[in-house]
Amino acid sequence: MEFADEYFMRIALAEAKAAFSKDEVPVGALIVYKNKIIAKTHNLTEQLTDFTAHAEMQAFTSATDFLSNKYLNECVLYVTLEPCVMCAGASFWTRIGKIVYGASDDRRGFSRLAENILHPSTEVVSGVLADECSFLMKAFFQTKRN
């Protein structure tokens, strides 16, 4: 049985909510290989005191470890927020087959800053459950302003 992008994005959203509860920027990510989740994580930048500990970076590390292969060309990255340039650059090196993201990031998203940063064979799907992903981000930053 083939699952739809929305199915996996809902799981990524659950990871983003876990990040929110830890006072991390609520971004969740997972990597799927042959319709099976092989990596599931969220931002850990505050917990690890590491600006590179974005959800996508954690997922890449976990997935490559699981597959014992540095290339993820047969995998799909699901992430609740458009990847930043750092994460998009890392995705280039993994040769990720497909990136599916929820909310666009008008300030730091790769498509606004470096559109050609992805591997040429990487397919991109944007806007999957975008409203739900965006709402969570807005709610988090609203708590920071109060």
C-alpha cells in the first residue's frame, strides 16, 4: 500500500509538535525509503546547543546510518518547513530523491536564496499541509513575543 504525502507530513507535524513542547523551533522531519519511515526527528538546536542540529540534518544522519549508505536517492524527505540553505545544501550531497515540505519560509527558505542548490535529480513538492505547518510556526513565535 502506497501512502500519500499528507500521511507522512502528519507524522512530521507530530515531530514538530514534539519540538514545540521542548521549546525548539517546531520543525519536524522524516525520511521514507520504499514507503517505510527510516528516520524521524525534529529540531534539536537548543537542546544540543548546535545551530546545525536542524530536523533535516538529524534525519539525514539517521537515514544514512540506517541504510549504511551516504546516498539517499531512493528516499523522500518530509519536512514541515521549507529547508534553509544549509539543509538544502546537505540534501544535495545526499542526493535525496524527493523533498516534500509544508510551509514556505519567506525569510530563510532555499528557494528564495539559492534556488539551484538542490541536486538536479531531486524532485520538490511544496505546500503539503502548509496551513497546519504554518500555524504551528506562528503559534511558537507568538509565544516568544509575549
